[in-house]
Amino acid sequence: MSRVFSGVQPTGNIHIGNYLGALRQFVDLQDGSECIYCIVDMHAITVPQDPKELKKHILDVAALYMAIGVDPKKSIVFVQSDVKQHAELGWILNCNTYMGELSRMTQYKQKKQKSENPSVGLFDYPVLMASDILLYDTDVVPVGNDQKQHIELARDIAIRVNGKYGKTFVVPEGRFMKSGARVMSLDDPTSKMSKSNPNEKSRICLLDEPGKVKKAIMSATTDSEGVIRYSIKEKPGISNLLDIYSAFSGKSVAKIVKEYEGHGYGDFKKDLVEVVNTSLDPIRARFEEIRNSKELVEALKDGAEKASEIAERTMKRVKSNMGLGL
Ligand code: AMP
Ligand code: TRP
């Protein structure tokens, strides 16, 4: 059975980009694979965090995983900092990664610009991500398109270590969705939907109230042509909304375009509000129930124990192959 690993940062504002690009796949993969899903709090602290908020967001993301259908009886769900081997392997992989490789990471280049005084952790972020993945002999990593370069790096590090020290790591592969792998901002459809955009109407969060979802969609940037057709270059706004419609409804973009022949953007947007809210309703309801339950913390503790066992086996192998320790 193949092993699946993925992680999401506990930074609030989990949006439909996160859901359509990554989280949705977590659920689909549960039945045919051994899945491990992590809340990557140590990645979150690469930029400043308020401790109280961080703690709250850890439990929010855990409850969201479960609200969308991740089942802790089938999958291992845990918090990254509860398994110390992530940091341990991180150091060892640091010593097998080059400054030049990390300097080329586009996400670092973008994030660096937003930060006055970027931390070493922000630069080193992709190595910690490689540790997360390689620690569990992961075959498949379901993520959004923006993580492609990081997955490539994890593969390069695995291949390099295997070459230097003998077979140590499984070389992982990324898994990307066909639709929803890159959901764009509603206010500026040429940049990706992100948790950190100061304009709240730029994104739809999974827990937004129906009225807020409506406002965000109705005010989404489009164009003045007035015809519903798909062209990312000429019509990035409408194309993004078509992608979102398609991902939530399961209908192909071509079919949706046909259905809206002769209709204006207003009609299309109104229906999209319905489609999105119908999909989010059950998630919102389950979230409230799970977030306030005792089982949530129990499931995370149990997950950390199971994850630690696997991680420790890998660390023994790594240390032995590299000649570390007694
Ligand atoms: P993060 O919140 O940065 O931890 O991202 C969690 C997951 O969501 C990762 O797999 C990302 O690749 C994915 N993701 C983030 N933003 C988007 C987006 N706008 N479209 C599609 N996937 C995304
Ligand atoms: N870097 C990922 C993101 O920002 C989150 C992440 C951390 C991750 N470790 C991971 C994703 C391991 C997949 C596998 O989206």
C-alpha cells in the first residue's frame, strides 16, 4: 500500500484554494493508501505568530481536516511539533542541501519581500518540508501547484542522500489536482488566492458565513466583455470563477460554458454562490461539532504517538547509514 503525507499550516483563513488544491485530495486518498496528515506548526513560526492565536489555529485546522472528511480512524492526524524527529531530521538534511538550491525557491523570494527581516527559518522552510515527507517513507504528496518546487527539492535531497549513504529514503512524488490546483484571488485573478491578502473579499474561507461568500463572489473582478467563456489570458477573472464552479459541481468547464450561453455575469455569479454554499454548508456544520469535542485532542495525541513510531524507525536508519551517534 502506498504511503501518503501532506501538511497544512495552522495560520487561519483556510480558503477554497487550500481545499480544492490540497485538502480535498486528502479525503479521496484515504481508502486506498496509508495516509498521514500533519498540522505544520513549525512551518507557521517561520513568520511571526501570536502564541494564543497559533494554538487556536492548530485545533481549527485539525477540526477542519475532520470536517471535510479526514477520518482519524483511517488516517494518522497529528501536530508537527509533537513529533521531535521532524526537527532532528531537518538538521541532518540541512547538511545535505546547498545554499544555492534554497536561494532559487520562488516562494522564499516572494515571502522575503513581505518580511522586513526574514528569519533563517523562512529560508530553510523547504528543508523542514523535505524532512516531513522523507521521515515517513512517503510515496505520494497531495499538494497545490505552488508546492511543486518544494517537492522537487525533497526528491533531489532524497536522491542525493541515497547516492552518498546508500538507500535511505523513498523518493516521493507530488500529486496535483486537474481542477483547483491553483485557485486565483477574487480581487486580482492574476495572483493566487492566499491566506495573507489583506483584502478579505479576495478569498472564500471554508468557514465564511453564506452571506460573506455571496459578497465575495458578487464583487469578484471580471471584465467588460459580458460573455462567459474560458481564457485564462484574456479573461482571468471569469476563467477562475469557471474553475471554481467546475471543481465544486463536478461539471466540466465546457458544459458550464454551454449552460450559460446568452447569460450575463450576474446570473452566473448568483448560481456560483449557490454551488459554493451548498458544498460548504455541511463542512461548516461538522466543524462546529468537532472543534468543541473531546475526541479532537485525543485523536491528535493518538496520531502523534503513531507518527513518532514510524519517524523513529526512519531516524535509526538515517543515523546508522550516516555514521551518527553511538
Ligand atoms: P498552506 O496554507 O500554505 O499550508 O497551503 C496548504 C495547501 O494548500 C498546500 O498544498 C498548497 O499548495 C495549497 N494551496 C494554497 N493556496 C492555493 C491556491 N490558491 N490554489 C490551490 N492550492 C493552494
Ligand atoms: N509548505 C506547505 C505549504 O505551505 C505545507 C507543508 C509543510 C507540506 N510540510 C509539508 C505539504 C509536507 C506537504 C508535505 O502549503
